[in-house]
Amino acid sequence: KQEVTQIPAALSVPEGENLVLNCSFTDSAIYNLQWFRQDPGKGLTSLLLIQSSQREQTSGRLNASLDKSSGRSTLYIAASQPGDSATYLCAVFSNSGYALNFGKGTSLLVTP
Amino acid sequence: NAGVTQTPKFQVLKTGQSMTLQCAQDMNHEYMSWYRQDPGMGLRLIHYSVGAGITDQGEVPNGYNVSRSTTEDFPLRLLSAAPSQTSVYFCATLTGGETQYFGPGTRLLVL
């Protein structure tokens, strides 16, 4: 069974800092990996999707990398802003199934 | 284009009551799924469907029923609610292995 782990569980940084969120998975036979954002009491918003054949994806201040062989992905947020405060979820879509396997998330707080 | 819609937004049930959580999408996606989100547990798959008339179990299917008579709708039924089913429920769609789209969620409290 695919296990997805996110480190750290919580992170607090001052505005303007660059930061890295980590995600690891146990089975490298993945179809794609997706990063989501979830605001309190809200649904999930897709941030970046990386196909298994890709190494990274970028959207604005966000950059996600994927190293399938080592079972790792990172989400890099540049020049953090208070509006970035949310929970960030990593999810893996495995070759063997029809579902996303989610990590438990990193709760990010960016202070002014 | 409303994307994925879920109703109700919030529901309180008594133990033993039944109810149906509604999910509808207007993106013509074949794949739809139901997840539940619990503190400390993350999101876990309940049931999924790869097209009308086809459903299958996910990681935590016990206590839930689904059916898929149309591409647009994928209702989740609780036949006899239990306090352990208190959770936030999300419906999601997917096309061709690409981005998953999530609904806004239904908060369920079972007393």
C-alpha cells in the first residue's frame, strides 16, 4: 500500500522567506503527483500536477520537483506572503489504482 | 461551468438515521470518487466510479453505498449513520489521469 509522508507537519515563517515543503512516498510506481492547497473549512485546490515522466513544474512563485527513484517531491514557495497561509497536501496517483493517496499535510503560517 | 458541486454543506444526523450526500459535476468526467477527511488521518477514499454503471470500493467503504446512473451524478448513501462517520466528505472528479477537481465538501455530524 502506498504511504505518503509530509514533513514538516507545521511550519511558521516570516513574510518574504523562501520555503520548502517535503513529501515522500513508498512506492515509486506512480502515475503522477499532485500538490493541493486547503484553506480552513474549504475544499482542495490543485496547485501543481507532475506527471511521472516529468522532473518539475512551475506556477508563479511555486515550483514542485519530483524524484521518482528516491520517492520524493518538494514544493518550493518563493517570497512567501501571508495569503500563502494554508494546509498543503501532497497526493500520489499510483499506477495500480484509481485513487489519490494523500499525505496528512503541512500547515503553513506566514506571519506579516 | 460550476465544476463539482456538493449538497448539503452541513448536516446533523442522529445515530441510525440514513441520508444521501449529493455530488454533481458538469465537466463530463468519467471518473468520480468520494473521500472522507478526518483530523490526523488525512483524506481516505470511500468509493469510486470509472463511469456510469461502474462503481468500486476504496479504502474505507464500510457503512456507505454508491451508485452511478449518470455521468453527472454520484451520490453517497449512509444507510444507518454512526458517530464514527462524523467527518468532512469530499467528492472529486478526474479525467485521463490528470488533475483531480474537488467539491467544497459536506460536513457531517452524527450524534
